Amino acid sequence: MATNTVDAGMLKKMFLAGAKNLEVKKEWINELNVFPVPDGDTGTNMTLTIMSAVKEVNGLSEVTTDTLAKAISSGSLRGARGNSGVILSQLLRGFTKGIRDYKKLDAPIFAAAFEKGVETAYKAVMKPKEGTILTVARGAAKKAVQLAEECDDLQAFFEDVLAEAESVLARTPDMLPVLKEAGVVDSGGQGLVEVMRGAYDAFMGKEIDLTFDVPVSSGGGTAVRTESEADIKFGYCTEFIIMTDDHVFNEKDENEFKSYLSSIGDSIVCVADDDIVKVHVHTNDPGLAIQKALTYGALSRMKIDNMREEHQEKLIKDAEKAAAEQKNQEPPKEVGFISVSIGEGIGEIFRGLGVDYLIEGGQTMNPSTEDMLNAIACVNARTIYILPNNKNIILAANQAQNLTKDKEIIVIPTKTVPQGITAVINYVPEKTPQENAQAMTEGIGNVKTGQITYAVRDTHIDDKDIKQGDIMGIGDHGILAVGEDVMSVTKETVSVMVNEDSELISVYYGEDVTEEVAEKLGEDLEAAYPDCDVEVNYGGQPIYYCIVSVE
């Protein structure tokens, strides 16, 4: 019998199933990133974005189309990370605008909502590029509109829309040569297809595990621990799933296992469900719980958190929040700066230049829109400049700008740390915010950046064959050098960047490079480019051995 409408309960299940499928596939999606760098993070960013919405959805006390739409939109907007995550949040934002006024959703309503999602996402991107997640979304929406005119059976409707999304995804390498050269489809588009496929599976009645590695909101704010660190008797929150396979985990096993867990900890949860057993325990020795569990079957989804460390982090955050609240009671200053930073040394450089608030993240973990909003709340200034220092963070900063109403937020589109440093240096207190924004943006246009890291897989890109473990020098627009030695690749990268107009070469060495090696690199560069000033600074960044800039 044909199904013509979907209610709020089914829509919630479809959304959660889509999020779950994305979560399960995130590492595979990460591997589709064109550049084989160790921080390829499209799948992670999209997953963290949608998990923020999952948290709000699971915290709803009443599920209606309206409350569901608001939870999905708000959660994904604030949790958005990276370009792919921000675009996903905008797709969800537009889609939820199109459904929130209806109790029952049919094919025409879904089609109009898909269209609204695509329209909203395209508006959020300054220069939309075809062959990306946007193209996949637009193709699916166009198909949905076409089908809605002639098909009221939602099973056939969803099936054909998903098939069209997969078809467009398969054609993305023909739209972006860099995808074809690397032999992959667009990773963001793949992420969107996985969300759609998970939602379709739920609609079709497929049994899906909808447990997530995210805290569930109570609907009334975040729960706060009141105990002191000394009150935490057992320090490690330990969770895992036992896959019992052929072994039947009977009542005797359950009682025996619970008794054992009680002897080594507390806060015990042990729930058997068919051939899996979900386990939670607070203990001082997670290894004992794990060893005992292994006698019943293989383990998966293992998660161990240090509760004493979490308590310390909470105390620090509470102190920071109290300090910010006290500071915000003072008259605001005219100008403040927020910068994304990726290492201890680079953080010190930004602080020395007068930056008020540092958001740790950058390459290895893109900050969310929520992180940006929290930083904005902590800076007591009328005008705040944000330096994203990564092309994958600019959209999240722009989203935070749009969500802030009580302060003037100016996002300087810095794509690298050296650009961020140059932007701050180009700030002149006597100029207006608009004049400074223009001068800072023009200044970063004179900065070339190279980043030295290692390849995590074999690939072919920018006419270069790259093997796993090779050292790569990545410039502003592609791979500049490939080799087996960090310093030689760094020098080759600089040689490509320097020209007759170059005046300054800056080196920021990472946590895996010694000061002696970095100083020797500086001496070699001074000898090779006598007409340039050479500066060597400790950056302390992970993953990237050196970040170099030429101005």
C-alpha cells in the first residue's frame, strides 16, 4: 500500500537515521578528501555538525514538525564546522523552513523544502563551486520538484531522489578536474548522500541502531556536576558494546558480570539486546572491565573519559566564564580581536600582537559556529575582528557574524596563520573599522603560504605521484613539492614561492621539529636568499612540520 505522507515521529526517525549513517561512514568520507593530508576532515566536520542537531532533537520533550524543525536548524547552525558542515547546516536550515508549518509532509512539501534548502545554502557561499555538495543537493532538489508533479507515493519519490543524488555525485569528477585527477568523488557530496540514504532506510522500516556518542540534552540546559574532584571515587567513565556473536548472554551471565563490575566501580548499566550488550561503568581501572567483557565476546564503540580531568576543565571554563561576565560589566572597548590558533608558539605570537581571544583548532579540528559565538561573548568590545586563518573556517565565522546582533563583527578572510599575523599587523587604530577591514584584507593578499606535512595515502594530484609517508609542501593553490625529507621539501617549497619582489621569509616550526633544525633551516634560507629577511619562530603546531610564508 502506498505511503503518501510522513508525520513528525517518522521524520525524527529519518533524520536520526541519516545522522547515524553519516557518523558510521565519516572515516571513509574523510579518505575522499583530495589532498592526502592527515587532517582530511570533511566526514568529521559534517558528522559533528549534524550531531549538534541530534543532541537537540533527542532533548525534545514534545516532537512536532515545528519543534523538530527548530531543533534541527538551531543545533546544526550552532554546531557547524568546516565548509562542508556549514553548507550542510544551511541545507538543513532551508529544508526545515519549508516543513515547519505542516503536520503531515507529502511529496510536494518535501520537494519545496529541498528547493528551499538548496536556495539557502547557495546564498551562504560567496563563490559556489560546481562539482561539490551544492551540486548534489541541487540535482536532488530538481528531481524532487519534477517527481512531485507526477508521483504521490513517497517510497518511489524518495527512491528516485536518492538515485538522482547518487548519479550527480558520480559525475562530480567530470565537473572538478582535481577530483578526477585524485580519482575520488566529492567528499561533501558523498556525506550528503549518506544522510539521504540513512533517512530512506528508516522510512523503509530498516532496523537502525540510533545510539550516538553524544550527550543527550535534558531540554532544560546542560547538567552540572556539583561534586568536587575529591568526591569522584572512580575516575574513568567507561563505555563499550559487547558483540556476543554465537554466545548467548543469559541472565546468569548478566548477573555475574554486573556483580564483577560492582566490585571494581559504580554507576553500572548493563543492558543485553539480542546479540549485543551495552555496558557503562565508572571505575579506576577500565582495563579490568574490558578484560572481563572480552570473555563474553568482541568489543566495539569503546569510550573512556577521565572524569577528574573533565572536572578540572569544567572549573577552568567556569572561571573563564565568570571572568568574561565580570569583564562584560565594564564599559566595552572599541575594538577586539579573535583568532583561530593551532599551536602554543603561534598562540603566543597572536597574544603579543594584541589578540584578545584565541580559539584552539585550525587545521586539526575546525572550530564550530558555537565556538565562535562563545568567543564573541567573551570579548567585551563594540567591534570585533575575527581571523579564521583557515579557508575551511571562514564560513563558520561568517555564520557567527550573522547570528550576532549586539556587536559589530568583521570577518577578515584569512586562510592561513601567516595571513592572520599579517592582518593584525596591518591594523591601524586611527582608521575606521571599514578602512581597517579593507587594509587588512589587502594586506593578506600579499602573503604566500606553504605548509609542510606528510601524505596519509597514495594519490596523484597536481601532476605529482604521491606515496603514503611522503613529505609534501602544500601552497595556496596546490602541491608545491614532494620528497622524503622535511627540510629539503621545505626549502623546495620556499624556492617555488620566492620571486624577485619577495622581501620577507617567515618560518613557524612545529612540535615535531627541534629548535636546532629550525635554526639551521633559517641559516640555509638566508644564504639562498640574501635579499630577503628571514625570521624563524616556534609555532608548536601539530601535524604540520613547518608553516612558511613569503611576502
